[in-house]
Amino acid sequence: MFEAFDLPAGTTSFVVPANSLPIASQLRWSVTTENWRGYAYADFIAFDTGTCPGDVNNDGTVNSADFFAWVNAFNNGDPSGDVNGDGNVDSADFFAWVNAFNNGC
């Protein structure tokens, strides 16, 4: 999906509303400006929105399937089970997963 819109003249900043960007997506901002001579400039900035911490199976939601994926990752030492991002797959990740499950993506 591609969406574009113009901001009012003189706008120097724009805040993207919380939870309005899709999770696990790569997006691109494009800013076009015009100076007093009429020259236009365009800047493109690509970024990833990241993943939801509890979405262990990367399907965009946190649900019971992620719990079973986490248990499997925990049992096998798979880094996908590192929900809290500390570099270890341990019981702290379980509590981080429960928190993510309760908060949703």
C-alpha cells in the first residue's frame, strides 16, 4: 500500500500517531522541499518498523502459536526465543513473552 499526503506550508515536524504503522514492515519516507528559487529536493529514508517482541513465529500477532514456538526455541536454544533481546534464551524471556501476549502487538 502506498500513501502520500501534503503537510501545510511551513511545517517543520510531523508526529506519526502511536500504533499506526504496521509491525514487521519496511517503509520509506519521502520528503520533498522547494527553496526560494523553485528547486525541488527529495530525500528518501527507508526504515523497518521492527517486530512485536512476543511474535516468535513472525506472523504479525501474538497468540498461543507463539507460546509453542517460544517453548520450542527455549528447548533448542534458538535465538528466536530471545523475547527480551538480552542475547539469552531463558526464563526471563518467558515472562517477557507473557507481557507481550497481554499487551498484544
